[in-house]
Amino acid sequence: MTYDDILALVAQETRLPPERLHPEATLATLDISSIDMVSMLFELEDRYGIEIQSEELTREMTLRQVFERIGVAVPQ
């Protein structure tokens, strides 16, 4: 599981182009809906066995914080 793997999954689940998915962007500024977040969490669990409760993610979180919560380092 790499940064690029998770970035591709986020892009797929949110239907956003990867170039819009900057680490400092918040889920709110990207307009990622709660339905897309839940879908993303289910896919993370299915593919990688990562369990994250939807309550752990907020729309104010940045993608960097989401990646850190998952345990994936964001390249500098």
C-alpha cells in the first residue's frame, strides 16, 4: 500500500482527477461528500484491511491527515 495506491483509490471513489488531490486540500474544499467518504472507507477496508470509522474523518481534515490516519506517508 503506497501513497499512489491510496491516491488512485481516493480519485476513483470521489471521481476527482488525481491532480486536484493536493495533500493540504480539505475534504470540504474538494467537496467530497459523506457518501463518497463512506465508500472510500469501505474500499480501504476491502483492499487493505484498514478499519477506520466514518466518525474519525471530518470534512475539515486535509488529505494529508487522512493519509496519516491510514498510515501512509505523504511525499514532500
